[in-house]
Amino acid sequence: MSSSTTTVDREKECPFLLRIFFRNGGHNPLSQYTIESVPSDELSLYTWKNATLEEIAQLIEQVVPEARDPDARIAFRLIYLDSERARYNSRELGRVVPANPTEDQKKTLEACNFFIGDYLDVAIFIGPPANIRNKLVGRDAGRARTGDRFGGRLGNDRFSSGRNFGGSAYNRDNNSRYGGRLGGRRDRY
């Protein structure tokens, strides 16, 4: 990574178009990036090379409801064209966790060796990371077999009582008794 960053006067310099492709629960497969096509869920925004991952995550939160979840983690991946092989490659840039700030959130696009024309692939994860979830499953085997019946997360007891905390214990749209989810989303607001 580049250690020196260029000073950008955002009042005088023109921003560039940044294309961001997002997916809930994981990154888009690299095979979806071809010369002819890209993934369908796209955000386009204008920014500068000194924009941080945290700034970009805040813009994503304004548009993608899942990114506003208190347990959300936003993972960034750089997608760039390998001109020698005529195919796209990727490189992990870092994660932004609004509830638990990380060092990655202060990385700038320039420090990540971003070039105008590259893409960002963003994965939005909700709930604890897999390694923590596995520890919770081992600790509470009864809940691991049945899952959290009320649409919450493993180990998060505030949802296990069946009380309504912004979601719905009974989803009228799909007649699901416990789900509170419609199409993989929980409407909490």
C-alpha cells in the first residue's frame, strides 16, 4: 500500500465516478465481473481518492437498509482489470464495523492503490462473524439445533423472548409465525 497520500482540495478538484457493487451475506463472485457484464446491485457515487472506507460505508448506509443494522459489518474488496490476462482480479481492502471501529476505516482509496476505473465490491454481513457464531453454537447447542426462532441472531437474547423490538414476531406478509423476515430482510425501522 502506498504510504504517501496526495492532498485533495475537494472544493477545487472534480470528483470521479465510483461504481460499487454490493451483496448481502458475502461478496459477489469474481466470475460475475467480465468485460461485458457486472453484478446487478450497483451504487454509483462521486468521490475523491482521499475518501476513506468509513466515508464510503456511511454513504452506503444511506442507501442500503441492511447496512444500517447495529450488527452490520461492511467488507470492501477492490476489483481491478488485469490487462495482461484480460480478466478481473480482486484484493481485500478491509472492513468497517460501525459498532466497533477498526483501523481499516481510515484507509483511503489512494492508500489502497485504487485507480479510477476500478470497482469496489462490498459485502454486508449482519450478526457475529462465523468464528464467533461457531463459539456461540458450541456454547448453546439447543439454540444451534433450532436456530433463533424469532428472527434474531444466535446468542442475542433480546430477540429470543418473542417481544417486538422493531421487527415483527408474526410476519403478515408471508404468514410466517416466527420469521419476521421477508426476502432475507428484517424491517426494524
